[in-house]
Amino acid sequence: AQKITQTQPGMFVQEKEAVTLDCTYDTSDQSYGLFWYKQPSSGEMIFLIYQGSYDEQNATEGRYSLNFQKARKSANLVISASQLGDSAMYFCASDTGRRALTFGSGTRLQVQP
Amino acid sequence: ETGVTQTPRHLVMGMTNKKSLKCEQHLGHNAMYWYKQSAKKPLELMFVYNFKEQTENNSVPSRFSPECPNSSHLFLHLHTLQPEDSALYLCASSQEKGYSNQPQHFGDGTRLSIL
């Protein structure tokens, strides 16, 4: 079974600073994908970034990067140059292909001016 | 603008009512999903459809009945719901189930309140 753990229920960051949101996963599958989603207060889930288990380089998408440490089974999201619009819930999720996404409990990020 | 559209956005219903949630995707995907998001709980997968065939039912009570008439449309029929069923119901789609590298694209959700 897959399990995703996000140990930070809430995080604060100053505008323009970088922030790291933690995620650890537990799976016995060799092939899997790791995803981060953003959920603003309006409710929609927005796909941010993907990392494959066989990818040797960390994924980057604009201001988002994924710090993937396979041996530690961690997939932390780094947001650089935080903006007020980054305030939202952030969910880490994994997919092994055999089952649909398993989500963590989320981290609420608040960006302060 | 989302490629996955859910209607209605909000729904209030009594426990004896029957209603349906609708999801439509315009992304050419072949897999569709229903999730339930309750307060202070992780997203819970409910159902998965791949090429119109149900491939996962995550022990969902029978008062929730999914229907997938084609790869673009997904319904969730509701009847005799309980107060604990109040939640945000999210629909998602992806290219195809079975591959671990495909992101799911979500709709805006239907916020359901059971009186």
C-alpha cells in the first residue's frame, strides 16, 4: 500500500522568500510518480509538478522545484520567490500506475506581505 | 479555465432526496475519477473509470452510484445520503489509467451539504 506523509499542517513565509514543503512517501513499487497539487480556497486542484521514480534530475517548473531524495523516500516541494497568490493548500501525491493517486493530508501555506 | 467541468458547484439536499453530480472533461482523456474531500481528511479516492469501465471502487457505500456513459462524462448519483457525506466532491481525468507518469486534471468540485 502507498502512504504519503506531510508533517507540516501549516507554514508561513514572507513574500519573495523561498519555502520548502515536506513530503515523504512509502511504497514497495519500483516504478511510481510523485505529484504536487495546489488547492486555493476556491477548491480546484491545480497540478504543479511531477517527478518520476527513475528520473535522475530533480523536476523544475518555473518557480517550483522538487527536491527528490529517493533513498530517503522524500519529495519536497520548493517554491522560490513566494507570491501572495501562492497562499493555498498544497498536496503531495503518488501514483504507481496500478492504483489511482494517494494523497497526503496537505500543508496550508500562507504568504505574508 | 479548467478542462474538467463539474456541475453543480454547490448542492444542498435532504437525506431523502435523489440528485446527481456531473463531470465533463474536454481534454481527450480516457480515465476519470471521483474523489471525496472532507474537512481535515486527505482526499479519498471513490471510483476510477478507464475507457468507460469501472476499475476501482474504494469500498464506497451503495448510496453513491457512479455512471460513465462515455470517456468524456462521469456522473455520481446520490440517494439517501447521510450528514457525514457532506464534503467537496472532486472529479478528475487523466490520459489513461495504468501509467504512473500522468497527472490528473481536476474540476472545481461540487460542495455538497446534507441537511
